[in-house]
Amino acid sequence: HWTLLGVSLLNCLLSTACSVGLALAFALTVHSRGTHLVRGCNSSALPLDARAAIATNDCPFNTTRIYDTALALWFSSLLLAAVEAVLSGRSCLVALVFQGIGPCAHSYGKEQV
């Protein structure tokens, strides 16, 4: 039970940190309209808005859909990390109940008897 508690608590903390980081990246990208996504390109032909970026030979990657693709992948990853954090938190509560600690521990022990 202690292993379950330790692993679920660690996973809950890591998933929460991942969710916060993804939310921050998502918010900063939307706020800057994607200019940081095409920062590696040194072409003056690139517009300031990443949504209107064109593919040039000066850029090491295809810039045509980087803004929409990044936001779509980050949003789905954010949702999955949040769900993982919630499920890990629930596993942590279950481990606490098994140890006799927590909100439902006393009623759980009486049901077992």
C-alpha cells in the first residue's frame, strides 16, 4: 500500500506540473500569435503572424501549419495530463484509505468488519 501511495503521489505531482507547463506554453503561444514558433527562421519573408507563415528555404521546418498543429497537440496533451493527474490523485486517496488514513478510512474499516 505504501508503494501505491508513493507512486500515485509522485505521478500526481508530475502530471500536475506537466499540465501547468502545457497550459503556460499554450497561453504564451496564443498571446504571441505564434511568433516564438517561427523564431528559428531567419527570413525576412516570414510575417509576424505564424498563422500566415509561408514555407521558405531559410527555415529548417515547414511553417505552413505549425501554429494550428502545435495548439491542437498541446491542447489534447493538456487534457490527457489533467485526466492523469485526477486519476493519480484518486489512486492516492485509495492508498490512504487502505492505510486507515483519510476521509473514508473509518467507514471503510467498519464495512470490512
